[in-house]
Amino acid sequence: MKVLVPVKRVLDYNVKVRVKSDQTGVDLANVKMSMNPFDEISVEQAVRMQEAGDATETIVVSIGPDKAQETIRTALAMGIDRGIHVKTDAEVEPLAVAKILKAIVEGENPDLVILGKQAIDDDSNQTGQMLGALLDWPQATFANTLTKDGDSLTVGREVDGGIQTVKVSLPAIVTTDLRLNEPRYASLPNIMKAKRKPIDAKTPEDFGVDITPRLTTLKVAEPAGRSAGVKVADAAELVAKLKDAGVI
Ligand code: AMP
């Protein structure tokens, strides 16, 4: 089974997001960027499937600027076999990402595509579903568990209030949720080994995909700040205030 893992380079999840003063977007100048955390979980899943003998080849793909190659190298250091970098400096919306991924799927013929459930920069939660629709493949989103049985996958999906178990036939799309696994850290020897793994260089034009945005961001604003608290003199005053507020 061949597995394709799309990964996005995003603002590191530990970074405090700063909105640009003209409110046109988020300030990305000189901030740490990393692999989208859900994509690390996808990479880990693909590598585990290869280690278990369920996957025979694993491929990572990232669409983005030159620096997206660092994200691809991270996936290669975690154990993915080879990479595809689709270079563009433009912001690529989920539909255009899905169209590029569809073209890559048609060229590579993977049996499984594992995406993150969402990219933590745009929080779209759309690409996997759009790719499933474009390919007309079954999809299991928000995977919490994943096992391969012959020509199908059994996936436990995180839904409100519990886990829904579904079976999808291959080829299929899976999107990963937070509790599917705990991604490994790449070891130094594997980081060195990853430098020699091949990365194929492509552009959106190679796939005939028009990435012109269809959405216009009107405004990005910081969440409202919290209002100041008050200090109470003693427990009795605290209890009185809580009663007044209807909390107790
Ligand atoms: P989104 O729909 O933007 O929330 O992204 C969901 C998932 O789609 C991500 O976790 C990635 O697996 C994949 N994805 C989104 N954008 C890209 C990109 N530029 N390059 C590669 N994969 C992407």
C-alpha cells in the first residue's frame, strides 16, 4: 500500500499570534514556523503503517514557499521515504490545495492519503473533504484509531460525545485528530539520512491548477482582551460575590 501525506508549514503552535497593525492578516515576519501539528500525526501514522508492514511506500507533499522544504525534510527525518515540493509563494486556499493533491494522486496512485483534520493557521478543515469529493473516494475524517483489514480501513472517528467506528474501502482519504498517536522526534542519524532522500520539485502550473484566490479577507482582529479582575478581602466576600453573580 502506497501512502501520501500532505503537510503544511504553519506558524508554530507555541508562538503568540500577532495581528498586523493594518488588520490585513497575521504577522509572519521573523516568527517560528513548523509542521502543522495534525500533519505530524499523519506522518507518524504513515511511518507506523510502514513499520507494521501495512505500507510499502510513503510520500510527503507540501505546497508552499522554498522554506516548505524544511517541513518536508522533517517528515523525511521521521521516516517518510521521499518528498514532493510544489513551490509557490502565493497563499493557496483549500480548494486549490485539493486540486493539486488530486493531480498528484492521479500521478502517484496512492491507496491512502492521510491529511491533518485542519491546518492551525487558517483552521479551514476543508482540504481532506474536498479531495475526497474531487476524487470520489470514501473518507474517514477526525481519525482517533486506524487499522487496516485487507482492502479496507477501520477508523474510529472523534465525534461529539464519543467515537464512531466506520469502515472505508481503499483507496481512501483519512484526516487525523489529536489523539490518533504521539508523533516521534527525529533522531540525529535520521535527520542526517533525510538529507539524502529525494524531493521532487514542482509548481502548481505543472499540474494545470489555477491557484487564484476565491476569497478576500476583509479584516483580521485580535480577540477582545479580558476585563480586569477584582481582589476580595476574604472568603466571605468571595462567597457573597459568587452568590450575586448567580454562580452558587
Ligand atoms: P485545512 O483544510 O486548510 O484546514 O487543511 C487540512 C489539511 O490539508 C492539512 O492538515 C494538510 O494535511 C493539508 N494541507 C492544507 N494546506 C496544505 C499545503 N499548503 N500543503 C500541503 N498540505 C496542505
